[in-house]
Amino acid sequence: MDVNAEVEEYFLDRAVELATKNVAEGGGPFGAVLVRGGELLATGQNRVTRDNDPTAHAEVQAIRAACRRAGTFSLAGSTLYSSCEPCPMCLASSLWARVERVVYAADRDDAARGGFDDRAFYELFSTDRALWSTPVLQQRVRTAAEPFDAWLTSAARVDY
């Protein structure tokens, strides 16, 4: 993909501007912009405290809005510009949305300095689950596979 440095800087500046504006409006210091084919698809700002939604990170908000606008769950060919390095949830959301590239301005150390330290999550995911402070356990029941069997035989299934 041929990337123009001026275009990259423009969209990163837009994400940073959204983040700074969000702070002035009582939100968190994060902003995101989703672009495809040079066209702005959507923007997002951190709405965690405003909406009492721990998943309302700027990147997730932008992905949700872009998917609604595009009428699809796939953002293939798009670039996510974020004011800060995406946390593991936002990065996973980008992968599920098929975002082609993720470009960010500030990094996890800048976020930690601001009181948003995601390093514990990065470290947690590289640790054996048996050592996690929050247990994540499988309790297999007889019907566990039924939803997947239904999915595989559904005529209305949309593969993703």
C-alpha cells in the first residue's frame, strides 16, 4: 500500500484533535479516525465514563460507526488512525473488523504517564491463565456445541 506521509499526518492530527476536544468535554484523552480509499468513514472518541460503558473506547466507537455507515462488518482496506496505541481490546476489535492498517500517535508509555496503563493487560495475555487473578474457566455442558451446529446448518449464515 502506497502511503502518503502528509495524509498520514493529517488523519493522525485529526485523531489527536478529537482526543483533546474530548478531554475538554469531560471524556477520556483518546480519539480515532477510520479511513478507506482516502475517505473518512467515521470518527470515535472515548465515551467510557460518559456512557458507563467500559468498551466505549475511541477505536471501538469509530469501528462501530464505520460499520454502520458502510453497512458491513468488514472494514477491509481501511486504516484506523488513533491518537494513542490501541489497547488489546481495541487492537482485537480492529482485527475482527478486518482493518488493514492501524497507525497511532502516542504510545503505551504516554498513556501510562496519563494514568492509562495497559501494560498489565499485555503482560496478562502472555501469562498462563492458571495464574490470572480473574479466573477464566471452561465448564463444558452437554449443549455446548449446539450453537455452532446451528450456525453450520443455517441457510442465513453470513461467514466472517
